[in-house]
Amino acid sequence: MADILSLKESVLVYLDRSGGLQKLEDDCRPLNDPQQTEAVYRFRVLVNPSDLIEMDPRLGDCVLHDPLRATGLFQSVCFLAIKTLSFTDKIHSASQVNVSLNFTHLPPFPEYTLDLSGFHQVYGPMRPVSMEGAVIAITRVTKYTQGARFLCTDDDCPGSTGFHHIRVHAPGATESATVRNDFSCMICSSPLKEDVKFRVLGDKQLVELIHVEALDVLRGRQQSSFRYQSVTLFLRALPPGCRKESPRFLELSERVAPSPWGFPAIVAHCFGLDLTPPGLYNTLKLCLLLSLVQTRTDADDPGLDLLVVTADTLVLDRLMAYSLSLACRGVRHQASAEMFASLSRDEHGAGTANIHAGSALLASGGICMLGDLGFYRKDKLDHIQSVLESRCVSVFIPGKKYGEEADQQLSFPVQCNFWALTDSSQRCGRADSAVLGTAETGPVQAQLAETFGLVIQCGDRVGERGAVTQALHTLQQAVQPGSHPRPACWEFSTEDYQELVARSRGLQVELSPEAKKLIHGYYMASRRARTRSQGVKISLASIKLLISLAEAHCKLCLRTKVLEEDAVIAVLLCENSVTLKHGASALVIPPDAVFPCDLEDVDSLQRRDAALDQLHQIILRFVYTFAPGANAYITEE
């Protein structure tokens, strides 16, 4: 008994020092609402194991190795604090206090980490563990009973009133352990009946988790002899992620700081040189990097979907697959696999449908690479177009088939960027009178191409020279792997690019007034010019694309303020994309406007900056011409 009192005293001291008592008071304040009356009230207690061990090693050991006993200690202390300090009068017994211990971290030892690759279904000591994996399937969110109040059926028994009989759900228990009709009164042994109006419900969801290394298989890398087995668990909380920094790129950023365009130009130029010759696909590589740093974290976030038009799908497919390895979550979709979602019957007692995530949902927050769209059937292409337009996936669950009284329609947001290729050598029957400048998109219809944010044309303009250059580069890499003609300060590894993308994705950026004005002016001018000359209506999605491109370029520059120079790159990329879709307009810019010259050294960066300055002036004159009044909000240089 003395040991228990000593541990409870340590719990009280810890709650006082860590601010837990103040949080307990704040959590009890809403309970005083007369409309809220429940049998059990849930309280979350933040626990730092390191602080506990330093304050009282016995209590720290109890929390880490006997969490159910530790939860009981915290429950008792919280109940006494609530009653002693009069936080609320709704709680009458300790059983009404449902305490959940939330750990800030766990010791960095194997005993506190559950490795899915070495998981065995054996019983061992119950201790909190951390686990990391990829979710490949989920069930619908269903209800379960967190707590219930029971009353004695004998009216003369004290248990027929009050809160003497409280049942609370315990981790690992079934539903029948909390709610059943054969419980007996502890006082008189009479049958108990539930007071249904006091039942407390919570949400539960089953998820299938698989080892993170399985993502390498989803990215399409060479498969090994290992097999990955998923495990099923009840979802309770999600671990936070972390970001890395790239000191090599930070050093480069400082070196080229005077140039607003220099850093991302070098980053794109040096990217993927094991696969493509220097300078051949710089615009595409820049767009791939922009899409990587501007991935969607919400269905309404402006991401960057890419459709690449090329006659050399093999090389660009390899380049995109290599870029996919930099994504926080990248999935390479196979044309024969499920892209969005599929259903099966749950086998773990939840009594509901199991919703298996397809490639697009598995890639949430990252990239879903579709590959060559020429391998897809028309119905699949129509489905892709529908999802790109609505940014959500609908799943119909027939009630009779999955144990429900009524049918149900669920919608899931699609929060990934899509990358796709189309072979321009496969003619789709476009009329000979096609508008000048439009791209031959092979089997992809114009309506589907319109749903992709950026359309990029690669390879057709370099022709035979590009094919010879690619062949020579491939032979050189086969004989001397890793040899590239570039300055020593421009040497970067795949790990450097992974750290750069991770750091850039985490930046929160803000549009400057100058960037806003240029984007708005170009949007209005382009909309009026194309409507007047071509009858093409530029949708509101174009301005979202412009903002997304400008923000992504700013992030790739490791800045937090979107400058007018970022908006210039966004306008050039967007104008080239719209030209490939609808033809040339009054704003005449070269096809390779973002990289007007080869990048070989620092001097070539200065020549590129000078060319981009001239294009900046051309954009301003276009805005002044087709958006009257633009000089009121754009300062002429």
C-alpha cells in the first residue's frame, strides 16, 4: 500500500510540473454543460517517459512496462484531483474517468519498436511500442462502445441508482466485454440492465499496415525474393514525420544568391544525369522537381499534375521513375492494377466492408505515376479524367452484401499529383487543320489533356540530334558510370536531392504583391487574347496553376517569399502548356523559354538571366496590351 501511495504521489507531482493538472481543469470545463451527461469521460494525458524516469524511476518503469497498471494510477489521481479541486460535479466515481496515456516519445531501443519485418504472433510482455508502415487498406469508420452505465434490476438495491456499475472498453477487448445482458450486481447479485442514454460511443477503424520497404515495390524498382506481409490493427493515432536539410544545396544557394533563377536552374540541370545527357530535358526535370515539392496535402491544395508528350517514352519513363524515388510517397501504377479503390469482406470481426486503397490513394501526399497512357483502355482513361476533374473517388457499398441495412456511398479525396506520358508518334486522327503550335498527344483526347495542369513536349524538337546524344550518353554511362562533364561544385547525390525535396516541401510560402500583380495581369490578358482570337476560354484553374507553379519555384529556391521572378517562370511554363493544348497566342515565346541556352558554367547562368529578363519585359508588354489598366497595378521597368 505504501508503494502505491508513493507512486500516486509521484503521478500528482508530475501532473503538476508538466501542466497536466491545468489541462485536466481545461478539459473538465466543457463538462459543466447541462446538456452533456455521459457515463464515462475521456481524458488524454501527455506523458514524457524521460521526465518520468528522471523524477521517479519506479513510476517510469511502470509506465513503460506495465501500462495498464500505470493507467490505473493516473486514473485514480485524476479522479481525486477532479473531486478535490471541484473541476466538475458530473463525475461521481473513478470508473467514470477514462484516462488515455499519450507518449511524447519512446526510448530508442529495439524493445520499444515493433518491426513489421520481424513480427511474430506470440504473447510477450505488454509494453508501448512504436511502429511505422504504409497503410494499404482501411475499413469504414464504425462505432464502438467506449463506456456504459448499468443499473441493478432490484429497486431496493443501492446499485439501482448512481454510478456503481460502469463498464469501460479496454485495449484488445471485444464489444461484448463492455456491453452484454448477463452482468450481475456486485452488491446483491441481481441481473443488471444498461441505461442506454448514458452510453458513450467512439470511432474505430481497422487498417492494414505493411513494411515501409514495400514502397520500393510500389515505385517499380527491381523486386527481390522478399515477401511483405501486412498486419491488421485498430487505428488510434498517427506518428508525426520529420524533415531533413541538405547542407550541400544550402551552400550552392548562398553562392548563386544574386541570381533569382540560378539555383533551381543548376538543380534541374544536374538532376538525373545518369539517365539523360546534360541539358537535353532541363525543362521537364525542373517541372518534375516542382511537382515533387508542391505535392497535395489536401484535396483543395494546388498540386502539379504533369502530362509529357514525347516520341521517346522509354527514356522519359525511366527519368520519371527515378524522380519518383524522391517523393515522400511514390507509387508507380500498373495499367492492369486497381487505380483508386476496391472492396472485400472484412475478415477480422468488424462486420463491414474492407476498402482497399488503389495506387492513387496509396500515393496520398505524394506522386502517382501512370506511365504511358497508350496502354490504358478508354474506360480507364475516362475514369482518370473524371477523378482529375473532381479530385475525389466514390465507392459504392451495397448494404445487403456487406451486412448493412442500407447502401452507402463513400467519397475519398485524391491528394496526390499524377505523372503521365503519351506517345506523340501514335496519331489519334487530329485534323490537318489543327491550330499552329498544338501538340500531337497520341491516344490522349484533348479533354483528358486539359485536366492535367502542365503539358510538356519533349524530344520532338531535337529530333535525330537528340537521339544520337542520348545514345552516346547511354554508352558512356555503361563504360564509365557516374562520369559527367560538370563543375565539381555541381556534384550532388540522390540523397542530396531527397533532402532538398523534403526540406522544400515543408516550407510555408507567401505571395508578394509584385508576384500577385503579374500573375493576375497575365491571367486576364491571356483570357482576353485567346477568347478574342481563338475562342478558347481560359478557366479559373489556370490562375491556380500559376500560383502553384510560382510557389513551387519559390520553395525549390529555399525561400519563403514568392517573388516576381518566380511568377515569370510560372507564366512561361503555363504559356507553353496552354500553347500545346490550344495553339500559339499573341504572347510569342520560344518553346524552351525557361532554358533558352545551355548551362555549362557560371557565365551561362548570366546569359540565361539576361534572356529571362527580356522575356519578363515581353510578358509585361503582353499584359499592358490585352489587359487595359494593367499599368495601374504593375510597375513598368
